[in-house]
Amino acid sequence: MNLWVVGALLLAVLSVAVLLSAIASQDDDGYDEQRAQQELEEDVAESAAPTASQEAEHIQASLTTVADEIAEEFDVSVGATMRAGGGNVHVGDIQDTSALSSIKVPISIAAVQDAQVNGQPVEELQEDIEAAITVSDNDAALRLWEGLGDETEAAEKVSAVLHQGGDPTDALTARDDDAYEGFGDIRWSLDHQVIFANRMACVNGSDMVTDAMGRLAEEHMGGLGQLPDARIKGGWGMTTDDQFILREFGLAGPAGSQVPLAVAVIPEDGTEATAREAVAEMARRIAPLVEESSGSDGDADCQAVTA
């Protein structure tokens, strides 16, 4: 065989070997990143476990009763997490799901931080933040998101804000889902929302955002917004699993002793009306639990400034 042919064949074989090695390396890197993220989330979950077990167990039992009642009365699936006894307690079937408009909170904070870094007047963001939070304006939220850079840069900056609040959520991972269409499809568990809400008020740039969360439009106040001194943001619509969901998270309870909490419902009939009725009644029934938890080491480490 001609030496040139032999050489070409050897080069081709070597190229294939290098390519396969590179692919394997990328797969390993992807696996390592996935494993590291999983380990981080496990560590955070462990650190968010209640330290006062008796108080936490009492709140969890009462919250379970409320969730079961709401599920039966309104024919909905329910999920709820709140801080009690120095850590998180969760009840119900819903946990990890699409953030929908609730993600506008860390997006808004990221926009403030980005403006500070770039020497831009933060006041120029106020109108869009007000609209994105108080009336859940999608166009305003999209302007804030696009102002953070391209899709990857924006997701990285939102992840950074979440991490500053102790929340391990990685906004980048949602883009690997074939059903991903925009930032509302970022996966944000109820537990992670409560972890973030616990320290949200200490995150740089959060003041303007938490203030807006306390002044929601009347039509968005019917759920957790009914609770005293509530700082709440909701999200509603179709998830990547093609189910209608209504979810809300934030802080509520006596001024200076607010409790982080998050709730979600998926109505069997798929209607927003049923979802809102269920969350409204759920908020009324958990109000005493919020007050009780605020006095038994369930209050947030960082408290939002209240009027």
C-alpha cells in the first residue's frame, strides 16, 4: 500500500480517537457539573433542616392538615413549604416545577446589581421593576432580562443572585430542556424559594424589589398577599409538564418577624379561577401558622423593611 495512503489512514484513525476522547471528556465534564450541582443541593437541603424539631413537627402537621383539606375541597394538587423551627418544612405533592412569573424577583434584583456594576442609575430601572412585580408585566420583565446580556449571561446573573440568598438553583440548567421557551421555564422548587426568601432582604439590590412585592395590584393580592405585611410574588400558567399551576412565594407575618413561605396548586379542571380560589382559602387557613411560626424560630434571617 502506498505510504501516503497508510499515513492518511493513520491520521484518520487518530482524528477519530481524538474526537471520541473529546466527546468523552465533555460528557465527563457535564456529569461532573451535574454531580456537583446535586451535591450542592443536598448540602443546602441538609443545612435548611429544622433545628427545633418539636416546633417544626407541629407546624408541619398543621400545614399537612390544611393542604389535605384544600386538595379535597377544591380538587387540586397542593405543595407548600414554610420556615419553622429554624428550617424548612414541606408538605404536599408539588415541589420542583416551573418558576413562571415568580422568577421576576431574582431577575429584578440581578438588574439592579448589573446597573450598579456598570455605573448606571438604578432609578432608571424602577418603572420596569414596579411593572414586573406589582402587575407582573411580561414586557417589563423581558426588558430587565435582556438588559443582563444574552440568554446565558442573564441566566448566570440570575443564578448569582439566587446563590447570594443561599439558594443553589442553577437557572442555566433549564435551557437544556427541549420544552424551554423563556425564563419562566426555569425550574424553582418550593424549598429553594423559601431558602431564598429567608435571606432575600439581605441580598444587595433587593430593597426596591421587596418594596414592590408589598404593593401588588389588587387582583394579585387574593392569595398570600392577604397575610399581614406580605412581600409576595406569584406565577401562573402552563408548566413545561403542560399543567396549569398557580404558585406564590415571599415573606409574610408580623413586621420584623416575617416568615418565608411558598405555596402552589394545580387544579384538576385546569382553570385559573379554581387555582386562585384554592390559594386564597389556603392563605386564610395558614395565617395562624405563619403567626405561630414567626414566634418559634420560623422568622426569616433577613427581614424586609415594612412601612
